[in-house]
Amino acid sequence: HAFTKLMGEDAKPDHDVLAGMTDEQRDTVRQFAIEAVLHTDMTTHFATVDSMKGLLVTKSPDEIRASDRGAEALWYMLHLADISNPAKPDPMFELWTDRCLEEFFRQGDKEKELGLPVSPLCDRETTSRPESQIGFIQYVVKPAFEVLEMLLPEVGRKVL
């Protein structure tokens, strides 16, 4: 939503964050932003983590930042920011957990209404809040942040 307001079809001239750029520069920034948004998609989470881990086995963090693969590191960090709720201190962690679960539950409600199978973690009647967070942290967030620690050791010391 924010993307379309700033750079998409709904952009207003007085909110043009790309004013003063050439068409080529605008296209480059727009494509970079599109890639960044796409990298927050959870359907590619495990492939994204594996890709970054593989990259860090072959290149040092400095080599990655200086290479044409530096954007991947930025997109990876954006993805982790998107899933970082469990890394936040209370009460922020609990507030965002409740907001995310409520979003999932609304999706599940809509799936039920349409006669579709309910997606994992989206059934408000069967999803356990504590168990959902334990699994999310153990299998999604922690391993991803362990890879981030390879890229930025100071983040690992603060988060893990």
C-alpha cells in the first residue's frame, strides 16, 4: 500500500520521493523497491535464508557489501525486519504478536467463508498463541537471525 502511494500508480506529484531523478534512475529505484517488497514474502523465506547462508560461506560480509550482491543483504535485512516481532522487548512483542495473529485469523475467517481450506495459523479456534510463537521463533526467526549474525555480528549479540 505505501509503495503504491509513493511510487506506484497512486503516487501524487507532491509526494514524489523520486523527483529530480532521470527516468533511468527512477526505474532503477522503483525496481529495487519492488524487489525489496517481494523479498518480504514468507513463501520464499527458507530459500532466502539458505541463499544468504550460502553466500556468507563463500564471501565475507565486506565482500558482499562491496559486490553486486550487496542488495541481497539489504533485502535480507528488510525481510528480517518484517519478521522481527519476537526480537522486540515486551510489551512490543506481545502487541505485534496479537496484531499479526489477528490478521491471520481474519484471513482464516475469510477462507472459511469462501469454503477454502484454512491456512496454517489462521484458524482462531485451533491456533494456540503461545505454541504458534514458539514454533515461529524456533523454526523461522532464530535461524534467520543466526544467519544475519554471520553478516552483522553485533546484531546477533543484541538479538540472539
